Amino acid sequence: MSDDITPEQEKRISDFVRERLQNADIAHGFDHVEYVVNMARKIALREGANLKIVIPAAYLHDLVSREEVERYDLHTSESAAEGKRFLKDMGFSADEIEKIGDAIMTSSYESYLKGEEPSSLEARVLRDADWLDAIGARGIARVFVFAGHYGCPKMGMVDWNPEHPEKLEMSVSGPDPSPIYHFFSKLLWQKDLMQTDAGRAEAEKRHQFMVDFLKRYKEECAL
């Protein structure tokens, strides 16, 4: 059985997801999906993961938006379910479809908060790829556009030490109180939760960029 996705299969999945995400929030639009796919492919090749599982899972992991579900933490399971239905007539075996669904199920931070951990190399690759787009320069951009889309009332102040952060509680029923708050409830903790060597190396660099940004933000707010 081939461990690589065909160009025809990938194009069909890509076209479907692009159409499906036309109304997604900016932080979870198709450019986020493209980023996750490219990063997942890069990590998978380094780690020896099965691309026929990793690539479809990366395309489909945010198929259902947070606006379509009652609670944010439900979007992952709904994305897995819809993605699996879509793949049934595309030449994937039942086992492959289950593995793709399983990878999606543990890809989100909300899944992690519920105690759901990746059970395969492919799932670990997907989670690292997705989480890497939440930190660093792109992560900073995404947290602010996400907050704006979901109606956060303020940008927030850096009231905690980004080099030795206090762990705040993240909301799973709606946005955090501010995008700055979200750094301390989620983003500054993600580097320590990477699952692959390639993910850990990249996360270290992106984490430091966020720390430097928060320190500079705090300085400018104090002027």
C-alpha cells in the first residue's frame, strides 16, 4: 500500500477545503491550512511519517469553524467527522480514513486540554505543524485577527512576565478576554508540548520571538 498521497487526491482535497473555508475567520482561513500542510509535509519527511495520513489530516483539521459549533472545543471532532465522510470515495482505505480522523481529533489545543494526546507519529506531526502556526510572527498576527473577529473588547496589557509566565486559564467556550491574555493562557506554553524533534527546534525560535514581542509591547505601553 502506498504511503504517499497522489497529486490528484491532494488537489481534490485542497479544492474542497478551499471552498469549504470561504467564510472562515482570517486566522483559520485557507492560508492557515496551506501553512499547516507545508509544515506537516516538512516535519513528516524528517520524521518518517506516512504522508498519505498526514497530508489529508492537515488539509481537513480545521474544516468546521468555531462559529459552527456550540463550544470551541467541539470543532475538532466535527472536522474529523466531516473530513472522514468526504474521503470515503477518494481511494483511501477504511483504516487510512480512521487514522486520518484520529490525527485530526488530537490536533487542537482544546483536545489537549481534554487530555487527548496523539497516538501515532502522523498525529504528532499534525499537532506540531498546527501549533507552530500559533506561535512566532504568524502566531502573533493570527491571535490579534482572531480576537478581532470574535469580538474581544480590548487588546490587553502585559501584566505578567513573559520570560517566566503565569499560566492563565484559557476559555474553550469563547475567546479569551484579550489577545495579550491568550499568550499567557496558551501560546507561551506550546513550545514545551511539541511532539517531534523538528517541531521542538522550530518552536524554540518562535517562542523567543513572542517573548521579545511581549517585552517590547509592555515597554511601549509604559511610555
